[in-house]
Amino acid sequence: MAPRLDDLPDDLELREEALPAAEAWTNAVERAGRVFGLTVSPLRNASNVNDLAERLGEVAAKQGAACDTLVERLVALGADFSIDEETAKCLRTARASRALVQSLTPLRGRARIEKLAETQPATSLEAMGTSIGKSPSASWRGSCSMRTGKGTNGRPRPGASSRRCST
């Protein structure tokens, strides 16, 4: 026999869930797909908002350490090859991705959705998705190049004008 509304305790309280603004929701749904590979219903309701917020939290918690490691490895690679950190797109992307993941982790619900919605990519949303989704143990060949100027000895590297790295 299915429960009836009359069977609920009298002390239960029905509360309205504050939803993100329509534009924020639309942006968050798009970014969730492009950055985290998450598919979410575009319908803005409490169930979908909570679902996306929880899934974002899970991905952020899971990928936090990997994002840290990627940034550390790219910084080391840059130092090894005298690469200007300001012009290394994959390093900027990795740092922006790490910052996003770190900012999403402590937030909950609507605040997490709004944070994702307001995120501005350092390079592109797709590059951030690649950066977050790639394990630091994966191949260092990827979708961006870091220009090498001089070797660690200060002389130009023979036969090498750029190195490939993963974003």
C-alpha cells in the first residue's frame, strides 16, 4: 500500500529550494558538459540542481590531487626547458583548472552551481576539461605546446623549438 499525504508527521515542513538564476543554470549546464563531461538536464529544478552540485563535488574531490600534480609537473617541465610560464597555455589552463576544482570542493548546492557558471577559462573550456580529465601519469604528449627557448645551460636546444605537453 502506497503512503498517503495524510500519513506524514505533522511536524514536517515543506521548504522552497532557492534555485540559481536561469542564466547561471544554463551556463553551469554547458560548462559541466564541456569541462567535466557531465550530462545534465537543462530543466532548472531543485532535483537537477542538487544532482549537478553533488556530481560536481564528486569530480572535484576525485580530481583535486591530480590537478595539483599536473601543475607541479608542468612547472618542473617549464623550468627544465626555460619556458616562460606566462606564455605556456597548458600551464595557465592547468592552474585555472586546479583553481576551479579547489573552489568547487568546499561549496554546496546552488553556490557550487553559481561558481561553475561564473568561471572564465584561461584558454578554453575544452582545454580545462582535458586538463582536469587527464591523469598526470598519462602521456605527456597532448594538445598544447610549451615553447622552449634555451636549455638549462643557457644555450639554445639543438633541433628543438618546442616540446609537447598534456593540458
